[in-house]
Amino acid sequence: RAKRLLAATGTVGVALSLTVAAPAAADPSWRVVASGLHSPRNLAVSPDGDVFVAESGRGGDGACTTHPALGDACVGSSGSITWVNPHGRDKRVVTGLPSIAGQEALGPMDLVVTDGGRYYATIGLGADEEVRDGFGKAGEHLATVVTGRLDSDEHKEFADVLAYEADANPDGTDVDSNPAGLSRAGEGLVVADAGGNAIVKVNEDGRFRTVAALEPTDEGADAVPTAVVRGPDGAWYVSQLTGFPFTQGSASIWRIGASGEPTVYASGLTNVTDLAFKGRTLYAVQIATEGLLSGPVGSLVEVPKGSTSPTVVVGDLEAPYGVVITDGSAYVSTCSVCLTGGQVIKVSLR
């Protein structure tokens, strides 16, 4: 069936009319543990071992404006966070988060869950301040990090990522912020800004600094960092989607150590959206194994250090996006561009 797939670039974003393949026959290595999700993106594991997924939502009937990637888009409060029960009894625990949508949605992208049931979540935008202003009051928390409790629908702004992008512009190109990946760093947070082509840290008092800005690919496409995770060696590992033309094999995973200089950990990947470690073994999600222009049929892959071609763990997944690993299994969100009907699958890694 035809869908429009949002593929963020470092400038503004590109909406593509692509064909999403029908789900393949059930693979015995995985099973569905959550369904009926609205644009599911990244996942998180709480200190207690519970799995949660950020849902970007379905937009709403609030103010509408022209979005550079979504076209005519309207804002709403359909973004949410869902508890993923491994036995298939998922439950939305937070609702009412900002969401914008045309034929696809942007809203909650990633989250961190801390002791005591507090969460922090990135809210996407993929545009500049003028576009955000066009969504009015209901869109004021787009391109920010928000925080709240998992037992409440109330949330507040923790940090304005777009304001930092407009002020510092780490990659030196146009102003565009799409906060995507999120990780804890002491009492602060580290954000992968897919629109700003940068990794930025925000302290507990809301002050920012740039960790690193990623250079364009060899063919001149924007880097588009999508996830940032702490490795077992203490370094940050960053995935990249790459911008148009989303060329197969042009994405890398970057390592940022104490020097702050990004170095290539592995290359030859395609349109990577998330990363997770199991011990010292790194796994990644490719939203489109053959490149977005060929359609969003993706895979979960294992990525050895220095590799130029990842090892497929599960392929033929419909627009997979996020991954976390707990208790020897990977939880992967799929149909991430589906306004309804998204899923989380559980993949055994034993």
C-alpha cells in the first residue's frame, strides 16, 4: 500500500511517496508485543526493566501550517508514551503530548525513564522557528525536550533545542531542528538533533553545549544523526540516517570519545535510525535496507567494530525505527510511519 515516508534531512526534510511492503510471513525469531500504535519511534528501558515506546501520534485539529516535509500539517495532542508488556498487554501511560501530521507525523521521538517514574522525551519538528510559530500555542513544545511523570498527562518543557540551534547553529548551515535520539548523561541529557546535524548536551539547569557536529557524507548529503547511546567504553555512539538521496551503504556509526572528535566505528550501513548495545555487541536498525528511495523495508542488524557491511539479524521489517535490548531480547518498533497500526516486536537474541 502507498504511504508517504518522512525522511528528515539536515536542511528541512523530504516527504517521499513510497510503497510500504505488506508484512512478511511471521518470522519465528520474533513476535508482536504491542500493536495499534500511532507512529511508534524510539524505545526506552526503565531502571525497573520495563519497556516504553514513544508514539509520534496523528497530529490533530489544531492550527495548521505548511511544513517543509509534511506539506499541509496540523497540530494536536495525540503524542503519547506506551508501556510495552512482553506478554502483549500494552498500555498508554502518558497521553496529550504534542504531535503534528500531514500524511505522516512528528511528535515524541525518544525518551529516557528515570528512577521514580519521571520521563524526558524529545519532541520532533524538522523545521525552523517560523514553522513552529505557525502551529500556535499548541505547538510551542515542538523541537524541545519535555518532562513529566509516567502516571500523569501533565508535562512541561525541560529544554528548547530549536532555540539553541537558532542561536549556535553547530553545523553552520540553515536553522532546522528535529530532536530525535536522547540519552542520559549524569544529571543532564544528550540529544541527537537530526535537523541540526549535531549532538548537543543539555545540563540539568537547561544550559546547552555542542558535543559534536557531523559533516556531510562524501556525496554531500546531510549526516542526519538519529540516535546517541553510551557505549560500554564510556564513549558516545551516533547513528546517521543520511539525507537525500539516502544512498544505500552511505551511512556510518560514529564514536565520540574523550577528545570530542567523531571517528567512524563502522560504515556501509543504510538509513540507520537507532542503536543499542548487548554487552559489547552493537545492534542497529536500518529503516530502509536498500535506501529510502527503494521503499521503507528495513532490518535489525549486528554491527561489528570496523565492519563495512552489517550482519542481518531480522530483515523484511516494515519501516522499523527504534530498538532497546533487555533480558536477551531486542524490542523493535515497526510501521513507524503509520498513523495507526504501528507495532513493537520482540526479537530473541539468545
